[in-house]
Amino acid sequence: MFHSDYKHIIDRLPESLVKRACERLLHHSKDPVPLESISRKSERIESYLSHTLEVYENSLNKKKRKTMAQEKLLRPRSWPECNVFPTSPAIYVTDIGVQTNGTWPEALKHDYEEENNRQVMNELKVFHQHLLDYNKRTFEKFMQDIESEYRERVTANKRL
């Protein structure tokens, strides 16, 4: 598609961006590049590919910084494929020496054990779903191969 001198740029870009760069050069509204010229060496093509690579690498760096910042906020999980959710924000209260007289309104009384059980059950449901998804992604092809081999053996045995 592009000249071989641009290989050092093209190799660092995903295939989808290389195709998109070609399409954009071919269908540019003001000054499209003819199809025959795409495979030739040109300063315009090289600068456009370099610009595309620069934008792509900048976006990767932003994603890295963003995920690194988010990882600091996340609590660790023992399962590697499990998506992690941010922890609840912590509220720190300082003691100002005022005590309550035990007259809490009924609306503020809460059954924390029930709430904790509900949260644990929700976490277990999420973990269960992630585990199922992980096992499906990991072992689906393996199980299909075993099943097809089993069917082949059954048909071979029936022939005998």
C-alpha cells in the first residue's frame, strides 16, 4: 500500500490506522492523493503518517497515565481478570467533643448486617460472572476440540 521507506512508521501503527490513513489521503476534500501515488515516496504522505503515529502514541500515553491514576484509587483483587471497581469514598470525621444523647431519629437507624450481606452477595455475583466469562474465553476452544475429537471417535466406532 505505502512505500517501503515508511515501514518504520507503519510497523508502529495498528493496521486499522494504516488503512484509515490511506483512506483519508485518497479522499481528502481539498487535495486528494491519487491511488497511483500512494505507493510512491512523498513528503506529504510521510508527514501525514508521522503525524498519525504521533497522535496514536500520545493517546496511548494518556491512557497509560489515566489507568495508572485510576489504579491508585482501586482496591486490589485476587482474581487477575476481574474488573475492579473504585472503592467507596472515605469520610473522615474529627471529634469535636460533642456527644449525642442517644436520640437518633428512626430514619437514621439502619441494619448494617443486612446491608453488608447484600453488598457481599452483589460482589459474589459479579465475581461469579467474571469467573464464568474468564473460563469461557479460556477453555471454550479447548472444550470444542475435545468434543469434536470425541464425536469423531464415536462415528469411527460405529463404523466398526
